[in-house]
Amino acid sequence: MKNFKIWSFVVLVLIAMTACENGGGKKDNSKIVGEWRIESWDNMEPSFDVYIAFNEDGTFDIYQQVYSLNYEYYGGSYALAGDVLSGEYADGTAWATTYTVSVSEDRSQLTMTSQESVGVTSVYFKESIPEEIKEEAAQTRAQLVEERLF
């Protein structure tokens, strides 16, 4: 009977600790919140450009110039559980991989390593996304929608 009481107490403590750790259901995204620009991709200077904004409400905005001369916009939601980052685009498609993330002490650098068999590390630094890029991506998106309608 004494062992049962001890184990019951241990289980209650673990449940309480889990509830406190989750902050009553709230996740702590604060370490990655902000606007970031890619600096390196797999220890090399990238031949493309990417800006990403992680917003406090668990949404993200990506502006990338990868396959086109224009910046393209992608949005959606993300979740950060400890150091593991996952996400889903606005159309419901999950990211191809999850990432292990770390942020420098001064919060100026974000490192993301893909959790694949051969992980790729990308490094971002804090930089505001220029309004021109946001506008260009919005215009490009509007043109694509218009082309599909006609």
C-alpha cells in the first residue's frame, strides 16, 4: 500500500510538471520570433535568397527567391517543441522535414538543421524584410492567381 501511495504521488508530480512546462497549453516561441535572412546553406553562401518571419501567434511568412527572379511568398503555421521546429503551409501541406533550432545568446543568429538522414544546416541572421520584397511577392502572387483565372 505504501508503494502505491508513493507511485501515485510520483505520477501526480510528473503530471503537474508537464502542465507547468507547457505553460497551461501555451508554447514559448519567443526565441525564434522575428525576421531572419539566410546567411549560409550547408556551410556555403547560398545562390538564392530567403527571408522568414516567425510571428508570435505561431504563423510564419517566407519570401524566397529560389527558382525565379522574383520573390515568392509562402505562409502558414509553425510549432516549436523544445528545440524541434515543424510547420505547415497555408494549404495544409506539412513541411518536408522538421528542424532542430538554436539561437545565439544575443538572439542575432538562428541555426536550423533539418532532421533528415543527412541533415542540412542553414544559418539565418536577424534582418527586417524590406517592404519592396513584400510588395514584389504580393504582386507576383496576384499575377499567378490572375493567370490561372483567365
